[in-house]
Amino acid sequence: MDFRLSDDQLAFQASARAFAVERMAPNAARWDEEKIFPEEVLREAAALGFAGIYVQEDVGGSGLSRLDATILFEELAAACPSTAAYISIHNMAAWMIDRFGDGEQRRRFLPKLCTMEHFASYCLTEPGSGSDAASLRTRAVRDGEHYVLNGSKAFISGGGRSDIYVCMVRTGGDGPGGVSCIVVEKGTPGLAFGAQERKLGWNSQPTAMVIFEDCRVPVANRIGAEGQGFRIAMMGLDGGRLNIGACSIGAARAALEFSREHVSVRSQFGRPLASFQALQFKLADMATELEAARLMIRQGAFALDRADPDATMLCAMAKRFATDAGFAICNEALQLHGGYGYLKDYPIERLMRDLRVHQILEGTNEIMRVIVARRLLEQRNQ
Ligand SMILES: Cc1cc2nc3c(=O)[nH]c(=O)nc-3n(C[C@H](O)[C@H](O)[C@H](O)COP(=O)(O)OP(=O)(O)OC[C@H]3O[C@@H](n4cnc5c(N)ncnc54)[C@H](O)[C@@H]3O)c2cc1C
């Protein structure tokens, strides 16, 4: 087993790091403070191939692996986890169209998504169905060559700004088998948005309800067969969870590096903070948790790339571990900074605020345990 990155991986890791340092890090605090969705910088990221990371090359994608994607997201999130996480969601939506769309749909939607001329959102959650996503109630009723959509989606990242909404809607009976995946384009009559949500973090990306009122969408916008939508949504999330975990790792790595610097230059009791063993042990534990989280994310990605039967479980384990570890590391970093960590003059409080939601979305960390336990018990019966 070889844990080293390949030359190609080292090259795009370096390019992502340079982009994050030059274009994202200097602006991240302002994007957070002023709630700016940085469209221009996102399009620059797209020009580097980060908007269709594992979309196939014939429609403008980069054709990279899930493992490659986790390396990229770690770098981007070290500068701005919120913006990196939006890029992850955009990639997830694009991949669903690439993987399950037909030739015409791929050619129609993906080239503009890969350049971020169009932004994408993933629409699963509803006001009444969060963790129990398969109970979603947004209806799509067939009327000739259209579906008529009624219902609403909650907490949609990119909501109101995105051009393409990849929506899970009910075309059949109760449960996961009644769900289909339909792309709704901005500007479609009957598509509306709620007010922008006011959030603890993730302020560089909009979040809003997406509302359908007799919204007529061509049948040609359905991705995959009727009834396949829930499976498509869950497969999207396997990779999405790895990326969100990788975003937690990137931010936690940055928090650790800031902390190492701070304890080295700050003195109390006539000596550098770094000379106190209690604080050295904190750094050691933070670094160890970070390393373990990265290994789990990369193993989950390796499993997903190989379509391993345990991939969903390994992705859920990795998401749970990496997002919990990431938040804990940022919280420890804040403690190591003392009162300064609490101030917006330092990046730590922003990193911590941004990482908190990673424990909640793309399936809460309780739901990750549900997924892991279900697979463990299935394996017992195999
Ligand atoms: C900033 C932000 C952005 C988001 N972006 C998107 C997006 O782009 N697209 C999208 O579709 N969704 C998005 N979401 C929604 C997110 O995925 C949901 O909030 C999440 O899945 C949890 O659903 P819920 O909020 O309804 O909580 P609930 O499902 O009501 O859960 C409440 C609590 O109960 C726990 N719980 C529920 N069921 C169980 C169980 N069986 N066993 C143990 N514990 C359980 C949960 O873990 C949680 O702690 C976003 C959310 C936020 C906050």
C-alpha cells in the first residue's frame, strides 16, 4: 500500500493551494462579513477545472477521481470552507447530471456548469423532511410533455442565485421508490425563492427556500427514470460527504497552523506558550485527529472510486469522523488563541462557525451512524 500522492495529484494540489492562497484567503473574511457570493473567483476556480472535477471531459469536466477531489477540497477549504463547500455542492449536482443524464441533457447542462457560467443547487430537504428525506412531499404530476411541480425545498445552498436546480420530487407513491430527479431552470414560471436565511456561518454562499407553484418543467429535464431519483440523490451524497469532510480537514489544518504560530510567538509567564507541555499536547492531539480524518476521507474516496460495496458506509464513517474532528480542532485552536481567537481579527472564529454546519448537512452525523449501523448489521446476515 502506497500512501504517497502521484505526481499529477501533487501538481493539482499545488495549483489548488496557490489559488486558495492568492484568490480566496485574502478575501474570505470580507465575503463572510459582507455575505458576498464570490462569483468572479468561483469562475476563476472553474477555469482551473474545479467546477466539474469528476465530470467527464467531453462536456468540459476534468475527469478526475473522488480521491483527487478530496485533495482539491482540502486545499480550497484551508482558505475559505464556505466557498469551498459551495463548489462541492455544485460539483455534486453536476456529477448527477453527468452520471445519470442522457447525451442531450449532458450537452445541454454540463458545459455551462463546468465553466460556472451557470451555478447549480441540490434540492432534497423540505420543511417537513430533513433526515427522513425519503418522506419528501414536493409533487410532480405529469401533464403531457411536462411535469407540474408543487411544494417547497428548504435550506437550499445557492437558492435564489443558482441557475440550475437538481430537484428530488415525488412522481409516484410513498417512500424512496416514488421519487424522481428533475432539473428546474431558473426563470421557469412557478419557480420562486424564499428570503435569504441568516446563518451562523457559510456566509459566502446564499441559502434559501426553493418554492414550486404550478411550476411546469419539461419531461426532457428528468434525470434518469421515474422512481430512480432517491437513488441518484443518495449516490450524489456519497461523494458530497467526502468533499464536506475534506473541507473540514482543510479548515482544521489551517486552524492548526495558525495555532502553532500563535503559541510560538505569544509569551505568558515569561515564556512562549509553546513551552507549556499542556499546550504542546493539545497541538499533538489536534495533529493526530487531523491525520486520522484525512486517512479516513481518502480511504472512503478510494472505495467510492472502486465502487466498493462498502463505499457508502466508508463515506458515512469518514464524513462523521472528519466533520466532528474538524470542528473540535477549530474549537481547540480558538482556545489556544485565548481571547484573540474570539475576535474577528483572527480567522479562527470564522473557520469554527463555517465548520459547525458540516456536522449537520449532507446527512447529520446521527444519520451517518444510522448508515454505518445498517451496513454493519446487513454484513452480519451475509
Ligand atoms: C446552511 C445549510 C445548508 C444546507 N444546504 C442544503 C442543500 O443545498 N440541499 C439540501 O437538500 N439540503 C440542505 N441543507 C439541509 C440539511 O441537509 C438538513 O438540515 C439536514 O439533513 C437535517 O435535516 P433537518 O434540519 O430537517 O433536521 P431533522 O431531520 O429534523 O433532525 C433534527 C435532529 O434529530 C436528529 N435525528 C433525526 N432523525 C434521527 C434518527 N433516526 N436517529 C437519530 N437522530 C435523528 C438529527 O440528527 C438532528 O440532530 C442545508 C442545511 C443548512 C443548515
